[in-house]
Amino acid sequence: MIDAFASKIDPELFDRSGKAFYSGRSAFARQTDLYVLGFNPGGDSDSEAETTVRRHPDFVLREAPSSWSAYSDESWKGRRPGGHGMQPRVLHSFRQLRHDPRLTPCSNLIFIRSPRAKALIKDSNRLEELCWPFHHAIIEQFRPRVLVCFGKQAGDRVRRRLCANSLVEVFVERNDRRWTSRAYKNSAGLVVLSLTHPSVADWTIPATDPTPLVRKFLAGQ
């Protein structure tokens, strides 16, 4: 199954630093109620030039364990696997949801790597267009009920793609900054959750953790 999804990656992206898969073969071989998307891979495209969009599927298909997750099993910035940056926050959310990141399909809306999302802004619409057939194939195959998006930028783009225009619920952080995560639904009942980004919001703190909002919709409420 994962081979079929890899075949949807546009060749124009092959030689760019980045990756499409944030989880392994087991995650893309079974029905799921949840699909998780960031905006794009972080990091430096020069220092990680060998990890190209073309080469990374080969790693996932042939080298990585079948049950693998970039959030729990990759070493980021030389730190212990699962222990750097937003990894602990994402893993906290998965634990609270009682979902295994190694068994949950995870990706990024755009596969190309950049230190900051804003570095891709000028080219983001075209890159999104090139990457969307991959996501469309996964959504069509698995029919998840909930799509979780890290950050408003990914959330707004995904919900426009899926015509999820009805705002159904919000979670407002219980602090002075009051950042908000939002849940939208389309006419087919698919929920797109546009959450605060775990690179800047600490999801391990109850006052700033949007996970209960995700759990509510996974429970079918």
C-alpha cells in the first residue's frame, strides 16, 4: 500500500531536501480514524541535502522498521530519539489519544524542507499543488474521520482543500496569550483540526494542550 502512495509524489520534488512520510509501512497499511499533517519538514536543506524526497521513501520502504515514527524514532539535532523540539509534545498528544504514532499515518502538507515555513511562502501554493495528490490518495483510501494539522497555516490550507468550512468548536489556551485551536467540519462529516503548533505551544501543559479537542472528535462527538 505504501508503494502506491509513494508513487503519487511528483517527480519535480524528487531532488529537493525533504520527506513525505513521518510514519512507516504499518501506518499506511491499515484503516485509520486519524491523519496527522504538519506544514513542512524543518531543518537545514544544506546539512540534510542527502535526505531527499526521492530517497526517503526508500528508507521507509526498505530500511526502517515497519512500525516507525519520525516523532518517536528519529534523532533530531543529535538528541535522543523522540526527545528534541516538538517531538515530546507530539508524543504526549498521541499518548493522551491512545494512538500509536508508529501506526498512525503522518506527513506534511508540503514535503520540502526549510528552517522556517515562511521561507516557502513565495512558492507554497505551487508546492501544495504538487504534494496534494499524495494526501488525496491517503484520504480517499483510509477515509479518516479526523485530520489534525499543526499550525494555522497547514490547517487553513487543508480545510480549504476539503471544504471544511463550518467552525464547530474551539479550544482557547488558559493563559494570557489565549492562542486558539479550531475544529472545522465539511458536509461529509470530516473534521479538520487546526491546532496551535507544537513547536511553539507546549502541549504537555494542560492549559495549552489542545489534545482534548482532538479526543472529542475521535470519539465521534
